[in-house]
Amino acid sequence: MIYEFIQTTPQFSEHIALIRLNRPKELNALNLQLMQELKHALAEMDQQEDIRCIIITGNDKAFAAGADIKQMESRTAIDMLIVDQFETWDQIRKTKKPVIAAVSGFALGGGCELAMTCDMIVASETAKFGQPEIKIGIMPGAGGTQRLTKAIGKARAMEMVLTGKFITADEAHKAGLINRVVPEEVYLDEALKLAKEIAQLSPVAVRLAKESVLKAFETGLQEGLYFERKNFYMCFASEDQKEGMNAFVEKRKPDFKGR
């Protein structure tokens, strides 16, 4: 598939792929085509055994400054229902491999929601996060009221959603929304460093562990514990488990194959 609004580098580094949002004049505003391209690229990378971790980034000025308002301005509720743009977001959320957002500049509205849909967020010192939809007479619709609340708590999320105020990268880090804050010139390098740490581990165990962490957001404690236990047992069906434990006993570095 030829992409217009994203750039992909499947071999960005060993076992790591990169997707760059590429609508710089529009500050990477998320139109329907970009989201379809992103969905397609993630699904394709999810099927490639050699890829173990995926990074999504924008540019220094903007990760994504929101949804493309021009595409929504004249639509009715029925138009929005028929288009069902959030189905694409559901597919992105189902990506099995770990996805890291490397954020610089604006991550607002849909851009903030996209970053939160990823599994981890590495941000530059210039990053700003926010859900400003309330200022144009609507509200977040791609997880902004839900993921933000789970990440930073009711009071902070309520203030951001009801006022549309932005928070800085440092504030986001202190609130628990993002993993780390680094200088602008190294934010992508730092995301790559994190991806490399994950990519050297067992792809089977990483996938099962990711599923289990996400389950904590979707269920109660007892159901989550049951799911975690089942995935823990599943690890023992893999060759990676045997290799990892043998390597530990033999005091050598494991060679995981994802089997």
C-alpha cells in the first residue's frame, strides 16, 4: 500500500519499526485517510515476525494537533454514526505488539488520544498534552474521557476535559500520563532505546504481558487476576520460556525466537 499521510520504516532498527505521521502543514491533524493508513500499517507490522516493537511519532513541532475539524464541521449525528471513524481506533488498540508514542510539540485532542492508545509515551520537553474539544462545542470521543481519567485520576482529567487546558510534559510525567521527559533533540532516540529493551525479550512473553496489563483497565481485580494467571501459564508452552530459564541457569544471555 502506498501511503500519503504517514511514512513507514519497517526496519528502523533491529526488530523495531517506525511510523511517522506526515501532514506537517496541518500539524499532523488526524483525518480519516491518515487514520486508515495508520490502521493498515500497524496491522501489517503486527503480522511481521521480525518486528517486535513499533514506534509512532510526528515531528518536532507536533505529534498530532487534533482531529481534522474541516472533515467534521458540517456532519450530522447520523453522518458520524455511518462513518464510524472510531472503528479505526479500536483496531489500533488491538495491536498485539508493544507500541511506543514518541511525542514532541502538540499532542492535543485526537493526538492526545492517539498517544494514550499507545502502550508507552516518551515525550520531549516541548510536548503539550490536552483535550481542548470543549472549546469548539464537543467533547473527546476517541478515549479522551476514559484513558485520561484512568491515567491521571478524576480531578485532573475533569479539569483538562472541562476547561480544555493543556499540560506540559513535566506535568504529564508527574501525573503518570507519560513514561519520561527528555530534551527535544533526543526524544526519538529515547523511544528507540526503550523499544530496544523490549525487543530483546521474548516476543511471546511480551505479548501476553501486554494483554494482561491492558486487562487491568477493562475489568475488575478478580477477573484481571484470573486473566493474568492464564497468560502466565501460557508462557510455559513457549520455546522462549525454556530458553530464558535455561539461559538463566547457565548464566548466559538468552536467544529468544518468539516461539
